[in-house]
Amino acid sequence: MIAAGADWIHFDVMDNHYVPNLTLGPMVCQALKPHAKRADGTAIPMDVHLMVEPVDALAAAFAQAGADWISFHPDASPHAHRSVQAIRSAGCRAGLVFNPGTALDALDWLIDDIDLILIMSVNPGFGGQSFIDAALRKIEHARKRIEQSGRDIRLEVDGGIKADNIARAASAGADTFVAGSAIFNAPDYAQAIGAMRAQLGQLGQRR
Ligand code: ZN
């Protein structure tokens, strides 16, 4: 993936509880961490997306395992503010994730403490789903909230992203794009990433 041009490695952590599927644990993150660098030695951020409930114990385990960014669903933590603080005090950057049916209300009281907002453009739990167009409006709303906050917060979108919709997500305000099956199901990873980057290049986006 890194050789093919990926900027970050995104970890979809599913617990068979908050979501119906079961995927990677912190040991996998720890095992991959030494390989998360480019040929010239530059580190590639490990971007951990926790689809787990509760949040705090696994967030701490992933911080130990080398995560750089840790995002969680605020509805999966009874004390989302405390979860954000715990992630940041463990030396990671913290993100909040919003499902297609979840309002951005948690930002009212947490936007001054977070580093990333992740908008789900599919329901969490499975790869290979189609992009939900309503996510574009939510990205626009989130972008406005970031501008109002005056803070440097990344706006990431996750679910169904591919070359033919990445420009729309970018135009709505996203600056960070998660692609799974669009890359892994392509015969040539570099070509798949290059096709998405070309779409963004026309918009002058940083990723
Ligand atoms: Zn994800």
C-alpha cells in the first residue's frame, strides 16, 4: 500500500458488538508499525478507527501499539470527553466519528479538543458498500463547524470512496479520504490510488 502511494494506513477496528463484524486488534497494529514508513524512512501515520464499545480500554491498547490517530464513535462512549482526553494524553491525536444517521451534536462541546472529524459515508461494519450521498451535506456542515472553530482539524470521509466520487467529497470539504475495496479490489493498487489522486489534483487538494 505504501509503495503504491498511500499517505496513511487506516485501521478499521470492529468488535462484533458495536458493529456486527470482527477485524483487527492492537497486536496487528503493533506488528505493522515498524513497516509503516516510506522507502526513504518517512513515517506513515497509523490512523485507527475504533468501531468498538466501550472505547477507552482498546483506545489505550492501540495507543500503546503505535497508533498516531485514534478515532471513536461518540455514541459508543458514555464519557466521550474523557475518551478524547485519554487518547490525547496517551500521545495520539483524537477524532470523532459520525455514522450516516448520527447528528454532529457531539461537536458542540468537543470541537475544541479534537484533531479529526470522520464522516461515515456508509454504515459501519462491512467493506464494499455504496457511498451514501447525504454524507456530502454532512461533510459541508462539518467543514463549516471547523471553520467556525478556527482550529486545525482534519475532515476525513470513510465508506464507498473511489475515483468517481472522491472529487465530490473533496468539494464538500473533506481533506482526508479512506479507500478500502476501491484499492484492495483493484488489480493495480498504484493505479487505483493514482486515479483518485488525479481527481483531487484537479481540485488542488492536499490528499
Ligand atoms: Zn474506517
